[in-house]
Amino acid sequence: DVYKRQVSNIVTFAGRYTGVRQVTLAENFRSSEGVVEVGKSVAERIPAGSRLPKAMVRAGHQAWERGDLIARDFTDAEHEAAWICDRITAMRGLAFKDTEDGDARGLSWSDFAVLFRSVAKDADPLVAEMRRRGIPYVVKGLNRLFDSPEITAVVAVFRYMVDRIDEADLWALWHLADLLPADGDWQAAVAVLDEGRDFARGERWGVYNIQRIYLEFLAALGVREETVPGDPVRRELVFYQLGKFSQAISDFEAIYFNTEPAQKYESFAGWLEHQAPDYYAESDSDVGYATPDAVTLTTVHQAKGMQWPAVFVPCLRKNRFPSKRQGGLGLFHVIPDTAIADSDRYRGTVEDETRLFYVAVTRAQKYLFVSFSPGSNRMFQNRSPFFDHCASQQWFSTRDTGLPAEAPRLEPQTRQETPNVTFSFSELKYLFECPYQFKLRFLYGFNPPLHEALGYGKGLHDAISEVHKRALAGDVVGNDAAEDLVRRHLHTPYAYPALRETLYEAAVKSVRRYLNEHGSTLDRTVHSEKQIQVHVAPGVTVAGRIDLVRRLDTDELAIVDFKSTARAQDEDVTRDQLHVYAVGYEELTGERADLVEVLNLDEEGKTIREEVEEPLLAAVRTQIQDAGDSLRKNQLPRLPSWDAKCSKCDLAELCRDVPAPEQSARRATSGR
Ligand code: SF4
């Protein structure tokens, strides 16, 4: 646990080194006085020697009111879960101000978080109650994902593929999960699976692509965000789950892509059943800038750095939180304590748990509810000292008298902010091209099917980069180095043997041609793979690498991007993007580039060379800023109608009807 080590290292740092000056940073909370004071009191439980003398300062405008902080104990977990749900339902719509000067809004589902010491061990009763009441929730980390009826239905698709269930069972599960679109074509969807599981039809193994089957099944059934039964909140949530499942497929397929198909699907079904639920450990963080409007259920560990208007910390059971030291075999059954200086640093201590509890309580901006109910195991029958600590604080009430009748209420509205967005260049490209494709890929997490040529573009790129890096070090390579460069850099793990051979030859040819054409100017390399960051607007950063910066014979400075059309993951660099590079380069070095160039590494490829345009630089900045704003507002619409970008969009079927003439072409490029 990095967090743990960091704290103990920092605390003892001054003692271990000379000449250390300690500067204490005040921590700014946007929390009410009640929450800040409780946080302080928790921190004071840590002996002074192990704690940084952090000055906790209340920087927010939230006022503490009696009833904001409640500590309650229950006779069982079901009553505790029911109370949490009652509270959330009652508080939804309560007027809340995010900033002192801003307008008040009504609290929405996503303003509530429930923090557990262990989601896996304690969250079940609450999940069941929320599901029963139809309260939308997301569980951070993927492990609970596999318990949802939606994912159970999706997993069933792959159980059907290997004959573990029949079509009627599959339909029943999709029906139960309420996933069937009103006009969905079930027969067409099952036909996709039947074709996919005809493992004897003798195509090359890469064609039996799990991700492709998954996406085609959804497409044939007509699953789109707007056809998912329910309201927009549920639709987003379902797409979020389906996207996460797509990621799980990618993780599996990255390793088993080239396994014999029948065996691959068999292993996948087994993996989904036995390993996947645990494979996604609780520490897995979610990708994405915005979460759907839903209550967050997460571990305290994962909640670091975040705040919510209202936070619940339930299941405060002795031996759970603070967690009892782990039994069983561990490092200390092999190495005696005495062999390691300061051995406590290497295991969880009560202080670490207290720090964690401090994290938990300070996630609340205004409302903080801690609670206890006995667990099912004998170990967890008693209240945690953390619960008693809270109950003894004057800021807490130990009885819930409900919300005051006169409490102002407003329409529930989600918080309109996404802290610190950092785009990579390729994310930015998607956002510029089509905001909805960006949403499908990066917010929901859908991945396109693995392409068999994957790795080609990167390998080529890395080979050319080495050429430039060596040139910078004074070692200008000749074109006889091409084979060696490609041999060392090209890895195409998903290619079948004939394709691998073709890709290898194509790469050698490209590198050789590049060296022939540019060998004499290699000594004019200024930078290779230059890391840049562009701070576009407060909280919006673009980070990435410029392939090459070189000086031309004309003495002009050019920013260069390499392109290869055969590159499996199309990185069609637009003029706008090149101007982002130019903005970043100038921010970093203070030097203005004169030109932007695209050097195409393919034989027929087109080279682009254009002057950096001043107005475009400004326009690009505005464009990125707007992109950041639309992301924060979750306004990520589709393109108005089918166009050339849609033809190249890997996820088009999840978005809209594909025109008939395009359909067969898309099937062909998908590998069949
Ligand atoms: S099909 Fe077109 S509109 Fe839909 S996500 Fe893809 S690019 Fe965007």
C-alpha cells in the first residue's frame, strides 16, 4: 500500500536525513466545520510521532447544522441498509450550494457516496436494498459488476456459446435483466452467436474474436443507449456496465487471442464464472471523467482525493474497521520480525487504519452518516472504536429525527464539474471527431475488436524513433540498419504467420525508404518523442508526445508526426491536432514552430507540410477548451447524420443504423 509507506516514510524522513526542513501544508477542505473538526479528532487518535502536524483549515462555505452528522447503530445489516436508502431518497432534491456564490441545486443521486472498508465483504445487503428500490448505484472497481443482473445476462451469452445453457435460458436471463429492446431482433442476435460458435467452419483463429461477437450480438439485437428499457439514468448505467464488460473481454483476449477457438471460448466462459469476479480487485480504479448519475459505492481506499456532499460510512464493526491484522501465511511466516528493522512499517497498523478512517470522514462536504450493524460472522459482532469515537463527538447526533419540514427543496441536478481533465492526443482526436464515439470508448469503456495487425504501427514508429534518438547522440545509421531495427521493434502478437511475415517485410521496406529519403537530414533532428503538456484552461490539460521536431534545410523548425495507413489503430492526424502539438511545443520551449508536417511511412503515402497558422493556434485552444466543457456537462452528442467519420468508426453499430452498402464492407474489414 503506497499510501501507507508514504506516510511512514515522510514522518520519519527528517530523522533519517540531515539538513531537512519540514514545511507543513495546510489541507483545504470544502467541508463544514463539523466535518473538519471530526476529521481533526480522528487524526489526533494517531500518536503525535506518527502523524504529520497538518494544519486542517476549513476553506469551504458549508455550514454545519445539527442533524448533518449522525451516528446510528442497528440490530442487523438489513435495517442499516434500509436506513441508508431512506436517507438518500429523502435527501434527494435537498437544496445544496457547491460554491459560495453559485446557485443552489437539488442534491442528485451522484451526490451520495457509501464508503466501505471492504465492498466485497460488506456491501451485499445495501446493494440488494438499492436494487429492490430502484436506486441507481455504481460500484467502483469491477468485482461487484459480475453480480448485477445485466452482467449475468451478458455472461450467459458466452455460456450459450459453449453450450452450457440453451437459447430459452439465455432469453430468460436477458428478459429478467430487462435488457431487451422493444423492437429487438432476438433471432438475428442468436444467429450471430450460432455462426460464431461454429468452430468447425475452419476459418483462421483470429476470426473467432470474442469482442467482435459481443459487439455484433449487441448490434444485431438493436441494443443502443436509447433502446435500453428505462429512463436515461438507467440507460447510461447499463451502457456503463456493458462498456466495462467490453474491457474485461479485452483483458482476457489480449492473452488468449491466438488460442484454438473452441478452447478459447471454453476458457473464457470458465474465467467469467470463476476468476473474473475477483480478478477485478477492489483497488481497480475506473476509467472515465464523469460517472453516471448514481450513488457511488466504493472502498475508502478508492475514495481518496474525492468529496461528496453526503457520505455514509456503514458497517463500522470491530475487527473490520480497524481491520484485524491478516492471519494466514504471509511474509512474516517466512521471515522473522526481528530480521527486518521497523517491521511494523510492512504490515497494516492501527495507525494506518485510523488514517484510512480519517480519509473516510473527510470525504463529506456537509452530511456524514456513520453506522454500525453486527456482521454475520462472530468476529464482527461489536461496534468499531471508530463508531464510538464519532458518537462521542458533539457534532454528531445519535438519533435520526428526519429532515426539517421547511428544508428548501429544488429539482435534483448533478454537479456540473469534472475535476482536472487530462486528454491524450488520441482521446482528443476522438472528441474532436465525434463526441459520442469518445463517450462510447472512454466514458463507457467499449473497446473495438483486437485487430490482427495490432502492433505494426507502433513497431514502425519505435524503429524510426530509435533512428532519431541515435542521430541526436551523433550516431547516424545507414539504410542497412533497417532489418535490425525492425527485428528489435516490431511485435505483432495477434498476427497469423503469413500476416506476420507480410507486416515484417512491409516494415523493413518502410524503414529502408525512410532512411533513403531522410538519411542525409538526420543530423538536423532537434527532438525525438518530445513529451509535451498543454494547459488549455484551468483543469484541462492535453498530454502526449510529438514524434519528431526537426530543422529543415530552409532553417525552418518543423513539428513532425509519422503516419502509416496500415497502422492498425488509425491515428489519422488532423491539422487541428498538429496545431495542438505546436501550441504544446511553444508552451514548453518558448519557441514557435514554423511548420507542421505529416510524414507518411507507406509507399503511396502522402506527405503534408503546412505553415503554422496563427489564427488556427488560437482556434484550437478554444476548441479544446470547449471539448473540456462538453465533457464536464456530459454533452457528447452523435454526429448529426452518417458521414465519412462514421464509416471509420469501430463502434458505429452501437450508435446508429449502418447504411446497407456499408454493412458488407464493414463485415469484410472485421476479418471475415
Ligand atoms: S457512428 Fe458516427 S456518430 Fe456514431 S459514434 Fe461513430 S462516428 Fe460518432
